[in-house]
Amino acid sequence: MSILMALRIALKALNRNKMRTALTMLGMIIGVGAVITMVALGKGAQSAIEAQVKAAGTNMINVNAGNFSQGGVRQGQGMSNTLMPEDAQALRDLPGVQYVAAGVNSRGQVIAGNQNWSTQVQGTEVDLPLIRSWPTKFGAFFTQQDVNSAAKVAVLGTVVSDTVFGPDMDPTGQIIRIRNQPFKVIGVMASKGQSAMGQDQDDTIFVPYTTVQKKLQGIQHINNISVSASTPDTAPVAAAIAETLRLRHKIAPGEPDDFMVRTLEEMASVRTETTRTMTSLLAAIAGVSLLVGGIGIMNIMLVSVTERTREIGLRMAIGARGRDVLLQFLVEAIILFGGLLGIGLGYGLSAAAEEFLQWPTSIPPNAIGMAFGFAAATGVFFGFYPARKAASLDPIEALRFE
């Protein structure tokens, strides 16, 4: 018997019990739709989580000045003055490096009118907002021209801005004083909250690092370099950075580094575990949804075999082979899984969740193929036993069945 003939017979048989067929298909349609919807919601949530973790600096590599020893006394990390702006410039050409920002840290009393506040003054470069995924709330970040000219411009954190100018006030264009030096406020960063180490990231002022060097501290070295890797795998980039700095600082083999390279391994592991957990959850939901629909197909197909025992016996008595009966019932089972309708339902539910629940969704193409293929395989798997049972009936006994 040809596939086309089996399809015609299957459609005719299913059409006899429209309500039962529709309810059975509904189970698989909901299953496929649920899988696609869950994948879309999960992928959307995963993308949002990765964006948040990336904003925290998962791809960021911190290079800090190393130890400095004097008279046999180690002064500790950050005391060395061998880290130079030229080192930061050299790192820009390394493979896998996306953004680089040299940094010089200081503290100072900021004064605006009759208000004052002691805060961190962070000298940095124009790439810092890109490294930290940190937009401005008011105004703009300083430019490369400001860095080159050591301009007295400042970008405030929200804590500093709210404290000295008032909540939600735009201080752009105002003049503040840091260590009796006048600085023009050109922007305010958006609120970032606490870092993973508990530091308030909004309680700071950003100025060009050259300004801190020349106008506030009178130094030529830098304290740190912030590097953003182009991929989450920061280990190779960190190794290349260490090798480059050892060559530049002329450190002989076997001698300790005069700098420290650190990656945010903990945050990277959080992202990995989050992705793995989300994947496992989606796999479990897919399995349960389609398993329930598959059991429904098996149940209905067994009922159908029982109801059509005499029909099966008659077909086999006039020459139908066992494999023809097997093919017929398998085709019926495949029709019942309703994959295309399930895909449509999945797209509709995903769009509704994004529209009404404001939940980000993303449907990858492989999710559609996975849901469709798994549902079809489920239909065949659960339809095989009833079909096999029908094909193995004794024609004489089947004709006697009442």
C-alpha cells in the first residue's frame, strides 16, 4: 500500500470521530506550543541574564600595579610604579582585546556651592563606559581630546550628584572643586549599584586619567588597566596580557611579576551555571509536555484498534498485509501530533508574553526543529505499539470480534 493511500485511509478514519481526534491533537499541539514558548522565554531570560552579567564585567580583565619591596618590606599590591600609560596602549593591539582603559585612583573632597562630599576620584579613559556597559543619565562622557589635553572635566556618579546637587538634578555645566581645582561637570552616570565586592559604584567621580596624573597627584605612572575581552573566555587574553607586560617590563624568566592580572572567574562561573540550569529546565519541560501528549495518542490509538478490529480483520482477509495495517496506524498517529499547529501556537504565546508580560523572548530556529522532530518521534513511538497490535491480529479472530 502506498503512503498516499495510507494517508487517505487515515484521514477518513480520523474524520469519523472529529471531537476525539481534535482533543487528542490538542494535547500534542499544546505540548509543541509549550516547548517552543518555554524555549523562547528561557532564551529571552538567558539573554537578559547574560546582558546583566556582562554589564557587571564578566569579560573584564583587571591589570593592577604589583608589589613593591623596600628594605625587605613588601608594600603590597598596587604600590609598584612600573605600570605606565604606554603599557595600556600596547595591550590594545593584542588578539581578543576589545577595549582598554588606563586608570589612576585617588580620593578627594568634592565641593559644590555650600555642599561637599568625600568620594573616590577615578581617572580613566573613554573606553570605560564600553567596558562596563555603563551609560550616562545626563550629559556625556569625556572625549579622547579631554584625555589628551588633561582637561578639568568630570562625570559624576549618581550618589555624588544627588548629594551635592540634589536628587534627580541635572548638574551638567556646573563647576565643582576637587582639591581646590575647578572641574566642569559634563555628565552623570546612570545608577549602577553595588559591585560584586560590595563597593558602591555610584559613589565616584570620573575624570581623565591624565588630569589625575598632572593636576591632582603629579605622577607619570598609572595604578591599573581595565581590559574588555571580545569573548567570555578571558583566560587566553589574560595570559597574553601577562606575557606582553613581562616583555615590556624586561622581567627575566623566573622573576616575579611587578603587576597582577585578575579575571572575574566567579562571575563567569555564575553565567555558566545559569545557562546549564536553564537548559536542563527547558529539556525537562519539553520531555514532560510531549510525554503527556504521546500517552494521549497511545490511548486513543488503542481505543481505535479495539473499535476497528472487524475492519482490520476484513482488510487482512481480502489481502492486506500486516505491514500495510502497521503503516496505516502509524500514519494516523503522525497526523495526530499536529506539529504545524503547535508551532503556530508557540509563536502566538511567545508574542503574547512579550507584549503583555514585557518578558523578552527569543525563538532560535533549532527550537522549532527540536519541538517538531521530538513531537513526531513521540507520535511514532507511542503509535507503534497500537499499530503493531493491529498488524498482529489474527484475521479470523478479528472477523469474529463484536
